[in-house]
Amino acid sequence: NNKFTFLSYGFFDDLSTKTHSFKAKEYKMTKSFILNKITSVQPGTRRVIPLAGIGGNDYIILETIKSTDQGVAFLLNVAGKRIYHAGDLNWWVWEEDTKQQFNNMSALFKRAIERINGRDIYLAFAPLDPRQGKHYKLGIEYLLNATHVDHVVPMHFWGQPELIDKYEDERQTKELSTKVVKLGTSGESIEV
């Protein structure tokens, strides 16, 4: 029985003792992959990770994508299903940005998402950040239009789960079949 923890960047304030004790207590077989310059897994990496007993496959295919902020996003192919975790890869634009800043970030984000354009993704985790004001949903909307996502889990909502409800009311991708999965508390789990 394989269990893995993937960390999209290695800021030590995020790598708390809580994370390490959780792994040690709950998942003695957990293997950790810190996906940034601390290890050999760099943005743009494609790696095959050997497994035993997951859905008849004997590997995970891991692809990394350079973030527009820190670290990497990753795309995992496990037992024929793709899981995308944005980490801090997002269309990070702010209401006070100049036109040049907006254009630069837009180009960076779109170039990063080109790596997964047109792919079928079973489960995606993507930022929905209230600090961005009117731009809070740009990244998640672009992702959903560029790929086919069955389930999307908004994250980075800064303890404001009502932002997910607002997004569902305002989303421009309603015609897509993507199901928005709402998590409200830290540590909550889902089954999809």
C-alpha cells in the first residue's frame, strides 16, 4: 500500500512539524517528494515513480510545471487518472497592477497552462484567491477552459469558503461538466 506526499515548494514555515508528525503517525509508508530546487525534481520534469498495487498499474507519472509564484505545479497520472495540483501556479494579477504587470503575468500563466492544454484531468486543485479582488477567478476559469476537468477543488481561499459559493454563482464555465467540490475547513477530506 503506497502513500505519497507531494510538496510543491520547500518553504520551511510550510513544512511544519505537524506535517512531519502526520506523515510519521498516520502513514508510515509515506514517501515524500519535495518538488523544487531542494531536490532534483525541477520545473519541466517528467518522472516515473514505481509503485505496487495501485489499480493494477505499477507506476505514477509525475510532470512538473514552473509556478508563476514559488515552486511548481504538478500533474500526476495514477492508474489512468490525472490529478493536477496548481500549488502556487495561478494568474496572479491584482487590481492595482499596471497594464504591463497584468500583461506579463498573463503571458507567464498562459504559457505555463499550455503544458496541459487539452488534457483530461479527473481531479484538479486550483487557486481561488479573494485577495485578487475582481480577478479572483481568472486562473481557475482559464484552467477549466484549457483542459477537461471532471472535479475541481478551489484552494487558497483564505478561510473564506463562501468565496466558492460566489464563484459558483458567477462562473463563466457553467456550461462545462466540471463539478466544483467545496472544502470548508483545513484537513477536511473528500471522496470523488
